[in-house]
Amino acid sequence: MTHPTQPTPQSILVLGAGELGLPVLRNLARVAERAPGSTVSVLLRESTINTQVPAKKAEIDELRSLGIQTVAADLVSDSIDQLAAVFAQFDTVIGCAGMVAGRETPMKLATAALKSGVKRYFPWQFGVDFEVIGRGSPQDLFDAQLDVRELLRAQDKTEWVIISTGMFTSFMFEPIFEVVDFENDTVNALGGLDNSVTLTTPDDIGALTAEIVFFEPRLRNEIVYLSGDTVTYDEVAGLLERVLGRPFKRNEWTVPYLMDELEKDPTHHIKKYRAVFAQGRGVAWPKAGTFNEQQAINVTTAEQWARANLQGR
């Protein structure tokens, strides 16, 4: 890959260091070297920064060894004004805290970002294409994401970039999602065997996000699409057969069936996700035309992920 122009140095703040935050931080630290003078910081709770939990402490030590600064704040309990005062010290703020903090948090963070006057904001929208799905979908959290998009589009002081990644690849194979039932060697296709889904690993999202942050000409006020792989549920069954060397049954969970299941258990998050994915809108896009394809950046396919992670299942 060529980098004809040296990227502009940026001071970057990443919100959170979890499943996605860590790979984003590791890759930003690496790519930031192309733009001397850049700094990378991570916002964490005070208790996390000072943790004595060995696994978490090892992560914090690793980030410090990469030259990443820690900034103490709390996305849930701090006020919009308090967060805006923190964000104002940076050029770029990237939301990697997920929806764990509840449906109010995305709007709260976006409001704080705009109030801070930060130059560019990447909201936590690493997932499906909320606009294609539209309002009133089975997953009510998505409406909160659409509110954030409207807020960002309605102003012109802060640039924004949304990165659409599809589902995290590993989630497709999580027992809790029940699409892949290893006990019974069955794939339960959401909506139908020919329905597609876009899958990208957090490591690939981290690497591609770092490229997008420093990309020249600068990306602004747009949605950037990534795809590690875009596969049908029938293809998922096929790759499992190749990787695990045994047949997999194919079963279809129709939209009416999944909506009925959700009606019986209306607060069940996974059932909400299943129903949205079954509807087949905004959850898949062709790999051609994605940022990784345009830039010829290698990414992990679903089958490569399965070979690395599912052998012996």
C-alpha cells in the first residue's frame, strides 16, 4: 500500500478497551508512527486504570508499553459537560465502548463530542447498516443509533465517520446466538438459507479503523463499509462441514417464527438480534466496494476464522 502524502498528526482518544477497543488501540499505536507527533490515549474508569485483576492489568501494561496514555473518566456516571471537557483535549474521538452502557449512552457521548468541539468523531456504530434497517425494527437499540446519525448530520462543526462492519465473526458461532448448534450439528438459518450476513473480526476492524483514521485524502461525514466476509447461512453450513469434516443439517428459522419467539420473550436481546438478521435488510453488503477491497487489505474470511478457532468442536 502506498502512502503518497504523510498523514496529518492527530491526538486521538479511544473510549474503552474491550473486545473492539483493544485491537483499535494496538493498530492506532502502530499506524500513528506514519504521522509523527500523533498521540493515542484511552478513556477508562479510574478503577480499571488501577486494577489489580491480572488479565486486565496485563492489558493496561501492554497499552502503556505501546505509548498509549490513560485518561480517567466514566462514560455512564460523568455528565455531558464533564465528558465534553475531556474530549475537548483531542482532535479525534473514537467510540469503542459498545452498547453495554445502555441505550442512552450513544446519544450522550455524541452530544458530549459535539459540545467539546472535537474535530472528528467516530461513534460506536461498528455493526449493521441502521438506516437500511430503519426505525421500529425488532432491535429497539438500533433506533438510538439512528438518533445519533441524525444529530451528527444536523451540524457542520464536527466531522463524523461511521464504520459499518456487519457482525463480529465470532458471534456467528457463539452458542448463545444458536445459529450454529454444535451439539446437534445444525445451522439454524435466520430467515432462510440464502439470507446473507457480513462478518468481520475485531482484529480486522481494529487494523482497518486505524487506516481509516489516518487515511489521505481525509475521510469525513461518510459511512465506510468493511467486510471480512459476506456469506449465506448455507455457506456457513458448508464451511463448517469442510473445517470439521462432518455433515451439518440445515434448518430455516423464518421471520414469522422468530417474531413469534420474540413476542413470547420481548426483552430478550439475542431474540431481537435474530429477528433483525432474519429480515435480511442492512445486515449484509458485497465485499466488492468495501474499504478493505478498495485498499487491497487482507482480511479474515469466515472459513479462515473457523479453521483457527473451531477445530475440535
